[in-house]
Amino acid sequence: MITRLSNVALFALYQTTIAFGLLLLPLAVAMKRVGVSIPVHRLLMRVERSYEARTATDTVGHNSGNPQ
């Protein structure tokens, strides 16, 4: 149960980070013209890596419910 709750929270964080990045897109484009980079991609990649690692370890050894 705690693992499932943790996965849901991490997925929500991942989705929120994507939304945050999209909201900052106009600012990032304007800052890029000035020569300053906003490192939102680093945050997104870290959260994505964490989510993928979590879901990969949770599915290892679990049967999908289909008998073979």
C-alpha cells in the first residue's frame, strides 16, 4: 500500500514538473534571447529518472495476472 502511494505521489510530482516546465516556456524563450538558460530540463530529467526507476523495480517479479 505504501509503495502504491509512493508511486502515485512520484507520478504526480512528475506531471507537476512537466506542467511547471510548460508554464515557464515563454519565460525560458525570453531568457534564452538574453543569453540566460533556465535549467528546468534538469529537474524534469531527475524526476523522470526517479519515476522510471521506481516503476521498473516495482514491476520486477510481479505477474501481470495472466497464467502462462
